[in-house]
Amino acid sequence: MSDIKTEPIVSKIEGKVKKSSKIPLEKLLEIAKSLPTLPGCYLMLDTSSKVLYVGKAKNLKNRVMSYFNKSEKSPKTQILVSHIASFEFIITKTDAESFVLENNLIKEHRPKYNIRLKDDKSYPYLQVNFSDSFPRLEYVRRPTKKNKMELFGPFPVGSNISEMIKTVTKAFRLRDCSKHEFNSRKTPCLLYQMKQCSAPCVGKISETQYKNDLKISVGFFQSKSSAKKTLQAIEQKMIHFAENEEFELAAMQRDYLLQLQGFSQSAYEQNVEFLNEDNIDVISYYLGESELDISLYLIRKGNLLGHKNFHFLIDDLIEVVEEEIVQVILQYYAGSQDLMPNKVITSLSKESSKDLEEALSLIEEKNIKVHNQSKKYQSLVDSTYKHAVESQRIRMKYQDSVYIGLNKLKDLLKLKDRPKTIECYDIAVWQGKSPTASQVVFYEGKPDKVQYRYYHLEERPEGNNDFAMMREVFERRLKKGSLPDVFLVDGGVQQVNTVQKVLDDFSINIPVVGIAKARELKKYGFKASEVQHSDERLIIQGRSNPFILKKCPPLMKILVYMRDEAHRFSRKLHHKAESKRVITSWLDEVKGLDTKTKILIKNKNIYSLHELIKLEVKDLEDFFGINFKHAKIIYEYLHAKNSNLTHE
């Protein structure tokens, strides 16, 4: 993405800014009247100089003044204005620059009152790094963009492309190992013995021959005509092996051929009717009674890959609807790992389509055409619009909107505004060993995995002590700032009270709730008469009975998902820490190993001592990628230890 050069008139936000006192709205209006009538961006700040909202304007003076005059405002805007202590602005040369700058500022500051796009859906690609002497075929969801790195795809979700990459790799005997394994290997691996790799790591094939095989194999993923040539090459291999009476190898090639033929027939027969262009996105939107739906159809190489759908509450829209939609689309493209289209077809107005085109060209530094009201593509626009309408209708019918759940939580906790960011915590410990905690963060009911955190906790003399560990986690967390709207813990009254005590110690007023199953509530402080037969309950301070989550399925879906995600995340770290502690603790007893060697062994060891003892010196050397001297030291240590254990 290109950086937009701007001229800051009022100081730009840089890192943490010291607290400032709140300026009266009358004074803010007076300051706003002095702003230039030029395009640019403005940042609304609270008393801690935290950015609450980032907006763009073709006329900064008029737009910023509208927040502080006495004209009628939406409920969302009224809530925003009540928190504004001051504002800053940045002038841009053009409207397009202000769109891109706004997107950059939203990404940097993550303001509470801006619509932030959360796109969970990515499409699979084949990635080949041609800077390697012997490249491999890599299946990726988040492709890397750099020199000599070529991408093929994207491919439809559910197309089984990962299995096809494995099949082509075996058929042409390409390497499938990591760079570290490739560089450290001194003898061919088992795949070479199985005739599924040509062992370029030890010079069993020339670089020229390998790259010729690679070129043919990659062709399978490029187009229908080149895929046909790849299949013909595999068929020739099969015939060659059969003629030489190598029937087992011929059968392997036959199986590869059958698998790839099935994929090729389905993958290259989904062309969109009459559409010859390679890469096109079609975008439409539907404005319902309470929510806005945006649907996007992806067409690559004439194939309809699939769709994406985004929805937002209309009450959250502070700007004009189409300006908000343009910003959402820019967020999507600026943050997307998918390859950009050459053309975008929209149902937006002519003016908004022009704004989008100019902003996209700045982001991508290439000319991306944006069309609206085109007869040629009208049927695609209509289909995308119907998808937006139906997505909203079905979501509302089955009450599957995250906003229903979050608004219910707002009412339960008596909050002024809907909680957007929720953090959930879980402790993982077994017999007091390797205790860990996870912090998972959801934004607008969806995982925000960039904000996930691990905590390695102290091992305590008394063993498992969930309350002490929870205190430790929150004491460490609260020192880091940028706090959520609600804290969620896995547990009952005691767990909630433990966290509340830490919040009180820090003078922080953020609600904390607990989630627990009915069968667990007795041990969390509830009487049998207070527990009804229902699984999931929400523990709320000041409420005599827990809230039965099944009464609000959208809220239950969000909170149960968070609790389960926190479990998964904490167990993952706990198992990793515990297995590393158990499997590699013996290394401290081995004399004569340098730090680099110990790190290599710790990072790669997947064996127990009992399994390692069965390996020869050469096996230890090859597997860990260490020299013969260190491999021999380990071998002698293991066998001496085994002898002592046997003798005892």
C-alpha cells in the first residue's frame, strides 16, 4: 500500500499522548468554525487523547461543525459527541487521499466508534518461491507478496486444492520438506525410497530437470489447456512404467491421474456465462430496517469462486451510507491477502464509484476500473443484491445477528452503548505444572486473533490455585492499557469476584461476567434451589440469579464460542509448554552441548527418552540437524542413562 503524504495542520497522533481536560462543546464549535474548507481527515479524542472516531470530509469546516451545533443527531452520534474532549485534523490534497488516509488511521488507532471490517474468509492459493534452487508447491491461505514468489489461484473454498497439490507433488516427485530440512539433510528421506521424491537435497536430480518437472506440474493450476498437458505428462509416465514392467509405479501414476482428472473436470467447468475477463469483483448492498448488508462476488479467471457478506447496524453509521460503504470496501481491499481484481462492478452511485476507483488506485498503485449501472454486468449485480437481501432475511428470521446478542448484553449490564470488544480468559494447569492462561479477544462478536495473548504463570507450592492465577493474569493485563468493554471469565461467582477485586484495586470500572454450566454452579456458590436444569448461565454481579443464556441464542452463541476458544488457546500453550518441559528437561544433564545445539533439539524434538534411545548416532545427527560430535555425546548419554535405569 502506498503511503499518502499529508500536511498536518494540528499535531498528528504519535504513540501515547498525555491526558487533556475536556473542552466545552461551545468552545469546540468555535474552534471548528476556524477550520479550512478543504478535504481531509479529522480525529475525535477523549480526555485521555485516545482516538474515538476517525472521519473524512470534502469540507473539514462544515463536517466537524456538524458534530457540535444543535442540529438533530442520530443516537450513535450523540453518544460519540458526549465523549469528545478535543479533535485534530489533517489536510489532504484530494478526496481520494482522504479516503485512503482515513483507512490508514482507522487501522492504526482502531477507534471505538468507527465501523471496522472483520473478514474471516480467505481463499486458498498455490505459492511457489522461484528464488529457491529447487522450489516446492505450497498450499497457503495468506500468500506472501515478494520478488520471484508466484501465486496461482485463488481457488474455491472446498475445492480440495490442498490434496491436489500433494498429488501433483508426488506425481512429479517434487520436494515437500521445509527449507531447514532440505538444507540439513545428508541422506535421502523415506519419500525417496517410496518413489515420491527425487531427492534434490542430495543431488539425485539436476536443477534443470527438476525445474522442467516443476514447470509441467505448475501448469495444472494455471488453465484448462495447461492442465491438459500436465495430465498427458502423467499418462506418459504411467505408460513408460508399464512398458518397463514397473507395474507398481505405473499403478501409482494411474491413481494420481484419476484424482487429478476429476478435479480438472469440475474446476474448469464453472465459468460464469458470457464473462471473459479474468479478475472481477461484483459488489451490491441492501439497506434493511435495522442492518446494512454488503455482498461481494469474486470472479477469477472467469470462475465464480464464491462470495463474502458483511453486515452492520444502521444505527452505527455516522457518515452518509454510501461513504461508509466505500470505506468498508477500502478496508476490505487494503487488508485482504487475496489478489486484487482488475475491475470492480458496484451498485453504488456514479460519484461514490468514482471515489472508490481513485482511492483503490492510490492503495494499489495501479489502475483499477470501477463501473456502476453497466448493462453488461447487470445480471451479476442483481444476483449480488439478491444475495445481500436474502442473507439479511435469513439472519433476522433465525435471530442469528451478533448485534442482537451484544445489545442483550448491553441491557443486562445496564451499559449506555453496545459492548464491541470483549476479552475472555481461561487458566490451564495440570497437577500444578506449567500453568498458562489465554486471553482471547472478540470484536463485534468475531475473533480478533491479532489481539490474542498467552500468559506463562508461576507454579505455586499449593499446586492448582485458579484464584491466585486469575489475580496474576489480570494484574499483568491491566497494566497494559487499551482495555475492552467487558471482561468474561470461565467460572462462577468466586471467579468473577476475584477479577472484580483486581479491577477495584486498579480503580477501573469495566464490567466482568462469568460463564458456567448448570452442573458447575453449586461449586461456584449457588444453592441447589437456585439452579435450574439448563446448561449455560451468565454470572452477573448484583443479580441474584444467573441469566439463562438459552433465552438469547445470539448472546449464547458469542459467549460460548469465546469460552471454547479460550479453552482451546490455553490448552494449546499448556500442552506445548508441558511437553517441552518433559521431553527436553534431560538436556540440562548432558555435558558438552553448546546453546545452539540445545535450541535445535528443543525446537524439533518430538520423541520421549525411550524413543530416542532407539536411534543411532547417524539418525540423531540427521533428525536434529546437528554435527556428528554432538550427536555422539547425546547417544552416549542416552545409553548410559538407560543402563543405569535398567541396573536399578
